Amino acid sequence: MTGRPRRGLFRNWALKLAALFLALMLYVAVAAQEQYTEQFTMRLEVQTPPGRTMLNTPPPVSVVLRGKGGELLKLRLFRQVITLQVPETLSVATWTTMLQPADVELPKGAAVEVDQITPSEVVVQLDSVGSKEVPIVSRVSVRPDSGQALDGGLQMAPNVARLIGPDLLLAAIESVATVPTTLDAVHGPFTRLVTLDTSRLGVVRLSPKEVRVSGTTTTVFERVFNFLPIESGAGPLTGYELRPARATVSVRGPEALVQAMTKDSLKVIVHLAGPVADTATVHLRVLAPRGIIARAVPDSVLVVRRRGGRG
């Protein structure tokens, strides 16, 4: 009698083992679909701006993740580090930030979510720095398209930059400039973003790092003014005779500026570097309104000393 139960226990053992295996797999599958939470201790990695030193090491934070059991098992080997970047524009010694779920870098495709971060506030102590504002100098040149001229000059926004760094270095910086930039074949209204030159700033940081340069070109207009008197810059020359005594001036520029000009808008100047013993050929210079290109014809005159005259 005792042998029969034993034989019944092992009867159809293969089917029984298969049923046990299927039951175990079903249990694992069901358990894997249930929602669980798991706590991870994550290290904070703080990246500071160039030239600044962090004075304290923030403690680790506790991150609770929620997800299916199977998904949480996949996270055993993920990088448990939260990376924080201190803003480059920070000028104070203390930086406080609130940790957000997005700060936790989870593996791509992981079907889990951040349930809680403790503590959620991080305080970072940095060495002290100063700040100052300096003007921005434009090193942008414009080459208008054929038949065009720059109208009204360049506008730059912003025109000041904020510098952050050690006080000793800040004291030596009076301005910053754009990188040398040439805008070719410009026609009509234009706007460009130009980078600021940081090559001489060292660890000093600035904001912004680029500026917006804008302007417009207009069609070039030409006009000729005849028989303009030649002066010394302080009135007519005494003791000398000019040959010729008058000059023709050709001007070119934006149509509105050129059309508004009169003869009084121009002055033809001859400048003597010193007394003239007998005769000398002297170059002429034309004073014209801003934005106007003017040229005298002829571009030089003969200066003849009058007998008995004084220069």
C-alpha cells in the first residue's frame, strides 16, 4: 500500500513539472506588470563656469522611481548621477536650484518615472567674483552691392556687455569688440548675428556672446557742384594765388542726402604745411556731410606766392 502513493506521485511527472513551470512563469509575468517603487542614491555632479571654484560638495540625493517590476530590474546598471550646470552669468557666491524629474537621466526607452527626489533643493557655494558692464565696439564693415550705399550707418543691439570674473581682471577691461566681420554684396535692409571676440578675456565670462547688427542700403545717387571756392579752412588765402581758384566737386551717396545738398554743404580745403617760397602743388580735401563721398576735380592746385605777399 505504501508503494502505490509514491508511484502516483511520480506518475506523469513530466506533465506536472511543465504545469509547475507554467505556473511559475505566469506568476513572474503578473508580478512584472504590477507597479513598484524603488529608491536609488544618486551622486550630484556640479559643473562650474570656467575660472570659478566650488567650495562645497553637495550631498547625494535620494531618487524614488516608479514603474513595473520588469522595468525596474533593467535599471540596476544605469548611471546614478545627476549633472547640474551652474549658469555662466552667475555673479553671486551662492547658487540655489530645485531638482526636477527631468534632471534624472534615465536609460532611453525605460518605462519608469521619477516619483520623488529628496532633498529637492541643492545649494552650491562658489568663490566670489565681480561684474561690470562695458561698451561693445563694432568691427563690422559693410560692402554694399554695386550701385548701393549704406544709408544711416550700422545699428547694433545690444551695445553693452556684462562681464563676470575676478575683480583684478575686470578692472583691465574697458570694452569688448565683435570679431572682425565683413558683409559683402549687401542690398537693401539687412540683419546679421555677429559673435563677440572673447580671445583676450581669459576666465572672464560675458553676456551676451553675440549681437545683432542691422542697417539698410539705398541706391547711390550722383551730383556735380561747379565752381566751388577753394579755402584754407580758416577763410580765403592771403598772400597767395591759387590756380585754379575754384574747383568742381562730384558727390555720391543716398539719393535723399544728395538731393538735399547745396553748395554750402561742401567746403574745398587747401592746407599749407608751411610758407611757400615760390610755387607748390597742394592736394585738395573736400568736407562733406556724413554718408556722402565727395571728390574735387582737379584734386590739387598750384599755389603761387604773390610778390610782396605774406603767407
